[in-house]
Amino acid sequence: MTVIEYVQTLSDNPYFGAGFGLFGVGAAAALLRKGTQVGMVLFRRHYMITLEVPCRDKSYQWLLQWITRIGARETQHLSVETSFEQKDTGHVKTKYDFIPSIGTHFFRYNGNWIRVERTREQQTLDLHMGVPWETVQLTAFGRNRNIYFNILEEARQMALKEHEGKTIMYTALGSEWRQFGHPRKRRPIDSVVLDTGIAERILNDCKEFINNPGWYSDRGIPYRRGYLLYGPPGCGKSSFITALAGELERGICVLNLSERGLTDDRLNHLLAVAPQQTIILLEDIDAAFTSREESKEVRAAYDGLNRVTFSGLLNCLDGVASTEARILFMTTNYLDRLDPALIRPGRVDVKEYIGWCSASQVEQMFLRFYKGPVAVARELAQQFADKVIMQKKNVSPAQIQGFFMFHKNNPNAVITNVSQIWEIT
């Protein structure tokens, strides 16, 4: 039998023809499926744009809130986040925020359909937050990246608007900064009464620094500013910094150098990643270190409290790796305990003494606390200030304010009982 006859015989066989046909159909289906997959990959690569936002990114919560309020408002699949909002009266109100749940959502933005996929990996934890790792992925048609830039910017502006008129406090948690407590209503800077000219000098210096970054770069000077407020306790150092932050529309990053486990590397990292538009505050800096002359005698007392070295702090403040565009405040009750190297120019640019009340301070505090006809109030304030000064005793603003609170509705009792200032407080 020739080859041609053999092939003809197979082709006439119905079983062989059916099998060959099925093979052809399967091969065609496989090729079509593979072509579809390749086509989808090429389409996604060239005609779709994807943005992935991990939970560690600062914009993650902003984006979730924006998607719920502006984007996917019609979605029926939500997760709840419970927070607390403090009113001006001090009353705390429970607040429920709904954000897209785990899964897929769709919304339309500026004529474009956007697919939102929120995923959670139960097997992977964010070590800093102690929660499962999450991501949000946005997918849209086109190749224009500006659509995502606009979304993120709108989300940021919406988040900033929520904190408008408030001061946010941050504290260090691990290697990151986290918001501490509720955002506080900004304190008017004139509510902290310092001696004549002090508040104005510091405020003007801060504004001049913020508004003139080019002046520093043109002269090769590091763009950072350090301030030291020193003086007796209760004289308004911390209160003034809080009010100053509100006036400058900045938050406050409070850093405790005596925190257990704080190292030079972590300190340097925290200063480098501090939130934008914030003031770094190192309170009671004298309690963290002794001077170098005394360090040998008392080193044993400080061993184990923390691992931040004095040289490490100096390098963080103005070393090669120190950050720029930074405003840093230090406070102390005992200036003589500070090492001269810590407060030399370059590390501390402005030193201000915040001391006991002067006559003008006492008078201004009285006028702010007790309202009434201007002429009468000024006369009473002058009488009170004269009596306080006649006592020839040091008095702090905290003592004066505590005394006012004891007689908050009776200014005449304040004048007739001046000696009680030192007894009550």
C-alpha cells in the first residue's frame, strides 16, 4: 500500500477524522486564549495606567477618605473607622468614618471610569502599626498620570481642611511620627503674656526664616533654625511654643530624649522624617544629658536610661547628615547645666530668657482675664500690678493665672488678697 493510499484510508476513517477535528478545535481555542491574554497584557501596558498606594504611605488614609466622600459615594461595601473629635468646650464626640471595604469598587472621575481594588494580606503585618498589610490600587484607561496627581492633591487638601484652625501634636512611635491626641484649637499668640518684646522678636525671626529660604542657599548656610527658651518653671515656655505653632500654622513634634530605647540612628531618622510644616520640640533638654565635665562622675546613673549619646545629639543638630528646612525649639529650667557645645551658634541661633513676671506682664494678664470698662479695668490692673511688685517676691505667670482662677469672678478680691498668690499656689 502506498503512502497516498494509506493517508486516504485514514481520512476515510470517521474516528480519525473526528479526533483530528477535536485536536484542531482545541489548538485553535488555546491559541485564541493565549492571544487574548497577550492582547490584554499589551492593552494594560500601553492603554491603562495603574497606581498602587501601600498602607505605609502618608497619603493612604487621605485617599481612602477621598474615595468615600468624593469618588465612590454610591458604593455599598464599607468599612468603619471610629475616631473621637474634641469640641471647643472640651466635650469629645464619637465620629464614624466610612471607607471602602476590602474588594473592588468603581467610580467616575472627570469623565474617566476608575477601578479601585483594596487588598489585605493577612499573612503579612506592618511591623510599625501591628496591622495586616494593605494596599489600594487604582486603574484607569489612558496614559495621563495627571489624573492620579489631581486625585491625591484633592485628597491632601481635603485632609488639611479638616484640621484647619487646629494644632496637631505628634509623638515618636518606633521610627515614625504619629498624631498624639486630638487636634487642638489654635491658641492665640497674644494669650501667652511674656515680657515686653520677647514674643514679637521670636515670631518675627521665625517668619523671616520661613519666608527667605533662598537667602540661606545663596550664601551656603544650612537652612535650619534653633531656638532655646530658658527660665524658671511655669513662666510660659511650652505655652508660648504651642501658641507660636498655631500662629505659624504648624504642628509640633514632641521628642523625649530620655525615652528608653532611643538611639543616635533613630534620633537622626526621626528628625529626617518629621512631618512637613512642623516644629521640633525638645523639652527639658538639661534632663537628658549632663555636661561633659560631669559626665565621668555620673555616667553610671545614666547607663540604661537611653542610648542617645551627647555627640550623637550634636551631630543630629548640625552634623553632615542633619536635616534642613527645620525649626527646632529646646527648653530648659537650668541654663547653667547645659554643655556650651550644645547651645553654641549654629545649633542654637536664638536664646531667650522667659522669666518671672514683670509689672507690665502682671498688668496685661489682669486685663486679659477680667473684662469690663476699659478705664476701670486699667485702673484695677495697675493697682494689682503695683501690689504684686511691692511684695518683692518672684512670681510666675502660672501662679498669677492660678490665683485668678481662684477669684475668677471677683477682680476686687484679687487686689485685696495679693498675698494669697504664694499661699494658694
